[in-house]
Amino acid sequence: MGRGPGELESERVTRVLRDDIVLGRRLPNSRLVERDIAAELHVSRLPVREAIRRLNVEGIVLSRPRTWAVVRDFTAHDVRELGVVRIAIENAAFAVAAENWEADGLAGVVALLAEEEEAARSGDVVQTNLASGRFHRAVVELSGNQMINEVMRVFETRFRRAFGRNADLSAHIGAHHAIVEALAERDAARVCELNRAHLQSACDEAVLLWGGVVTATD
């Protein structure tokens, strides 16, 4: 996968490894060997080392002294705790977004929901889940609250890894439609009620997944 415009080599490697882990291409507890990844991505070991360091900070890689870094495994308990944090952060953002959105921002959220629906119609589960994540991120950004956005960035990669593989796509899309309708009406209480139920359902689904056997995404 090539670099995007203006993207540094270390940023590209971080992006590729992050997506591989989030999408389940690299399984929990699998080793991240610098020389192997460097050969795979046709780079030196330095950007790989930097990528592993960054993903350790983002919470999806565990660096072990004097041995290999590994993809972090999550327990069902971890996922429940992340669910509590996610609901708190997102609902704070969604409430502010409902009260303060501007037309172009809301139009962007609606466009992302359309992308999610199109991916679902095509049967592309991976792209549907990625679009779902972009939808949630866009509503957080719609709040315009810098502090919430900074807090979100601390946990965002862990949220994507823990909750990014929804099975009941139609239910998630339906929940997103209801959230958009409540946003359009500037009904902050309704937005938070809907999003809390939506995220709790996603958390319950993820707990079952992580409590069992997590396999690579098809």
C-alpha cells in the first residue's frame, strides 16, 4: 500500500499496521517482528520501530522488553470497561453536536451514513464497519469541542479494535438513521438516549466476540 500525499514513511507503516490489527488481519498475541514487517512493507526497520511505539501508545500493541512486541489481546472485561468510557465520551460529544451543529457538518454526517449503507448493500462487511466508525467520529467532530476530541483520540484506536466488527449491520445502520434524525431536530436528550442504547448493544456484541475466539476478518 503506497503513501498518501505528504505522508511520512513512519505514518504509512503505522496506518497499515493499525488497519491490519483493527480489522483482525493480525491476530491477538501475534508477534510484530521489526525485520519481517520491514521486508513486507519494503522499508527500513526505523519506521517500523516508530509505528510499533505509536501503536503501543494507542493501546493495541504491547511492547515487551528484550523480546517481540505483540498485538494486544482484549478480554471481555476490557471490552466492558471500554464500553463505559466510549458511552461517556461519545454522549458528551453527541449532546454538544446536537445543540451546535452547522449545516455543512450535518451534511457530512449524512453523507457518511450513505457510504455505510452503500457498503452494506454491496455486501462488504469490512467497509461497512469502517464507514460506521467514520460516522461516529464525524458526529464527535461535529461537536466542535476540542477537549472532547483530544480525549477521543486517546482511546479511538482501542474503540475501533474492540467494537469495529459488527455482525448485525442493518441494526447499526438503523440506529445511525435514528441518531441523525434526532440530531436534525437538535434533540440532545434523544440523541444521547439513542446512542447509549446503540453503543451498549455494540458492547454486548463485542463482549461475546472477545469472550470467544477472535479470528481474522474475511
